[in-house]
Amino acid sequence: MTPDDVVPLHLADVTYPESHPLAGTDGPVLSFAIRHPEGIVLVDTGIGEGNAWIDENYQPRRREIRDALAAAGLAAGTVRRIVNTHLHFDHCGQNRAFAGVPIVVQRAELEAGRDESNPIRDWVDFPGARYEPVDGDREVIDGVSVLATPGHTVGHQSVTVRTGDGLVLIVGQAAQDARSFATGEADASVQRLRSLNADRIYFSHDRAVLRRRK
Ligand SMILES: [Zn+2]
């Protein structure tokens, strides 16, 4: 794999509601397709359909993940694995499009996502959902690993991809954006991710990409 085998997919834009720290601003929702020799590994799946509260409060302008894959020249039928950084509505919403595909998520996150109080529980659990809960760090397929980075949620995880030309890091939402990751106050998870010195760094809600000077 090369760093270009990590392909960002822009799956939605939202407008943050009054109750949100980013109230009134628009923000992107990204997922990532990793072109692995054994098939595609998807990191997050964007926003789902049919939740009136989310539609009203976030006004999502959605894109179907299968369309986004096709536009990037990737076949949805070759998705071998899904990794959810966490189970918020804008990260697992289209898991349902991949019945039967193993989904790697931290065990603590899955327990919270399956709680009866979760308004999008049907986006987490659906016919054909096949979760592979993990505890902590794990290589999920050769060269692709999850790293437990709790903070934003109890079971948040980030993803690293080892390539022939350096390390690619998908932060997820362990940091909100590139600037806060690079220069903001760092909790233990961000400190850990910074210490990886990755060559290319992606975020769930910022289209900016950090690149290490060589
Ligand atoms: Zn998010």
C-alpha cells in the first residue's frame, strides 16, 4: 500500500445546532476507504436516513456511501471490513449498507451504542450486523491497526495504516480539527497520536490533511 491508498470520502455536510459547541457553523463528515490488497477497509460510514431529530437539528446534506465509493472508482462489493471510530450518528449511519461485513469497534463503545437510550440504536444494530468488539489496540488486517483513543467517547478509536512510504493516521474525532490536533491542548489520546509522528494525518470533520515534512 501507499499513502494514496487511503482515500477520503466526503459523505455529508451538516449545520451544527444551538446545543453544539460549533453552533451555527457548517462542517463536513468524512469517512475513509483503505485500498488493501485483501479488499477495502472502510473507516466510518457517515450519516444514516430516517431520523427526524437529526434531520431537523443537523440538516444533513448526505451522500450515499455506495455512490461515494463508486465515484472514487471503488467497488462496494469488495468491502471486507468496517472500522467505526465511534458509534455517533455521523460515523456509523450507513453501516446498514454492508450487512454481513465484519465491523470492528471497541467493546465499551458497542455496549453504549446498544443501550436502549440510544436514539440511533437501529443504525447500530440492524439485520445482518456483525460486530467484532475489541479491547484496546489491535491489528485488524495486515498493516491496518486500531488504537484506543478514548475521550470524545468512552470507546473512541483511531486507525493507522502502514504503507511502503510511511504511516498514515486517521485521527477520527479524537481531535475536532487539524489545528487543534497540531497546536491545541492535548489529552492523553492526542498526545499518544502526536507521538506516532505519522506522515499523513486525516480527521473526521476537517478536510485539511497534515503532512510531515520529509
Ligand atoms: Zn462526529
